Amino acid sequence: MDERRFDVIIIGAGAAGLTAAIYCSRDMNRTLVLDMAMSGGLAATTHRIENFPGFPDGISGAELMKLFKAQAIKFGTEIVEFANVKEIEPRDDASIVVKTADRDYSAPVVIIATGSVPKKLDVSGEKEFYGKGVSYCATCDGAFFRDMDVAVIGCGNSGLQEGETLLKICKSVSFIEFLPIIPAEGILHDRIKSAENSRCFVNHKLVEI
């Protein structure tokens, strides 16, 4: 299989991967970005971003990621979308081979910026209302729900930590947990319980939005 050589290979074309590409390309490194999907990552699916500097009126995640991509390409980055990385293999000559289904690439430096994917509930309405009331990040989107009644699904550490952010700005926060107990750390549970605008519902399983 033909192999193409680069100075830097970045796996992941989300915000972190494209930012890394901008820096690497501006430093005159021949840079390749590989992503198994379209460029933009999770940020591109966000309805509106208001906490990124330079956009006082906010900007859609898709539009912001288009700008990231355009800037990386301007400085010489090559981006290959829908390239599913199958294997990463170091070689004796200090290079690293990145293998996809279609082609092999190599470089002395590989940056992994594959980001994360929110855990889905797989209930009716979740997909339809994503970006229209359903969110996976209180820090990112909590401000959109200021002074509203909101619900947090899941009372593990992550759920209660996200809830702490919401309790400061929302009218009320209902925590819903399908287990008969709150599985989060006790200190987090105590903080939630002490908030006047919080309610916890155990033995409740979300079935539809």
C-alpha cells in the first residue's frame, strides 16, 4: 500500500485537532489531519456557542468549526475526512505509521486529538430535541437555560457536578436517577441537597423527551 509521509499527523478534526494543525502548519511542518467523520467534531453539533472569545453575539458551532478548518487549510494543513484509523505502529527509524482502510501515512510525530462523545440515553425525543433543549454540557450551554426549570439525568459524580453549575443560574434543577440511591460521592450529594432549588428523584427512569 502506498505510504505518504508528513512531519506531523493529527488524528481528530475537532476543535483541539484543528487548533493543533494551525500551530503545526504555521511552524512550516507538513501537517495531515485525519478524521473518521466530517471536520468539526462535537463542537460542530452545538447549536450556538457564546463562550468563545471574539464572537460577542455568539456563533453556531458548525460555522465556528468551518472557520477553524479554513484557517488550518490556509496555512497548508491537509485534511482527510472519513478516514478511519485502524492502527498506529512505531517503526525502528523513529517514524510512526498511521494505517487507515485506504492508505498508510507516516510521520515522526502523531498527535491524538480524538475528543469525546457524550453518553446517549437512546430514548424517544433525545435526538429530535438535541440543541433545542437537550444538552450534554452545563458549562457550555447552561446559560441558555437561565431562570428556567431544568432536569439532569443521572446522579453520578458527573451529573451532580454539572448540576452544581446549573443550580447557580436556573430556577430549579430536578435530578433524575434510575437507581434507588444517589451513586455520587457524599460531598457532592450534600451540596445538592443543601440547595433550595434542587430536587432529587430516585427510582425514576427517563423513557421519553
